[in-house]
Amino acid sequence: MTISRRSLIIGISAVGCAVRSTAAVDLLRPTPQETFGPFFPVHTPQYHDFDMTRIPGRAGHASGQVIDLSGRVLRTDGSIVKRARMEIWQANAAGRYEHPIDKNPAPLDPNFDGVALLQSSNDGRYRILTVKPGAYPYSGGGMRTPHIHFDVMSDDYRLVAQMYFPGEALNEKDALLSTMRARSRDPALAICKLVESSEAGVIKYEWDIVLLRA
């Protein structure tokens, strides 16, 4: 059987189109939605600063292990989300929130308010410098594993999520993280990745946030 050059070219083109079509539907998985939790910030800071280890106007620094967390805000098709509004809040290194209803007896940190307000850049990136939050007891009788809250808003979608740390002893028992699969969520998508840090004394993590379209 003889295959003409024209038939061969048509066949190769068809395969190429099929590959591109398959790649086009190979979507990123969206970051799991989660609850706001009881400690959503009462007061949003007026300043926009990625550095949560300092409060403007104060000389001190927050206590605890400093971490550098960065990533991208994306859509499920892989496109970047520019200027997404991001509100981030967390407990301090002792596991206490700067919130009036937090009755945890752990101490507050006068140099840490645990809230940041920022936007993703024009290339979809974000970054915060903060301290690793501590675990804390919750009303159900257990302990919440260390985590950071995110409220991310694009022009057409809002994601409320909680980000967790790899290798934490409490991850398998956490009331929310350990039940994600039962709630049809993938816990791997909520856990950041440890990456190499070039700064002494700072632990670096990366976590991409993937939004659905409305």
C-alpha cells in the first residue's frame, strides 16, 4: 500500500489537532472552598503590606518562625488572575488570633495582628512574609492544625480557603483537613510545598491558588 505525501501531511495535522484539543481540556483542579471560620477579621488593615512580621509604626517584630509564602493566582484553564483582591488572616505563633471572641489562653503578640490585605500582581503572583501559625484548641474538643486563611476575589469569582503545611502531626486529625475527601475535596490542593530558601532563618513555601470561573 502506498501512502501519498499529501495523505501523510493530512494525517500528521489531524494528530496534532487532536493533541492540542486534548491539552485544551487538561484543566487545573480548583483550590477547595472552605469556611471563613469564627475568626474572620473584625478590622481590615488600612495599609497594604506583604510583611506581616511587623506592624507599621512599631519597632518590634512578631515572635515565631518566619516563613516566606508565595505563589500564583490562576484560573482552571491555567491563565493568570491579575489584581485579585486577597485578604489573609491567621493565628500567631502561639495559636492565638487577634480577635475578640478568641478565648484561647495563649498569649497575644503585640507585634502581630495577623491580617494582611493585598493584590496579586500583573503576572498573577502574590507573596507574604509572616510567622508560622501555632496549633490551637477548638470548641469540638480537638486541636486545629497550623493553617492560614485566604479570601480571594477576582472579577467573577470568590474563593475562601484554608492553607495547610506539609508534615504536620495534627494534619491527619484536623477537623477540616482530615475530612476533605469525605466532603469531595482533595486535601493535597490545600497543602503548600516546602521549597529551598536562600535567606537564613526563613522557611520558604509555595502555594498556587486556582479559581473557578463564575
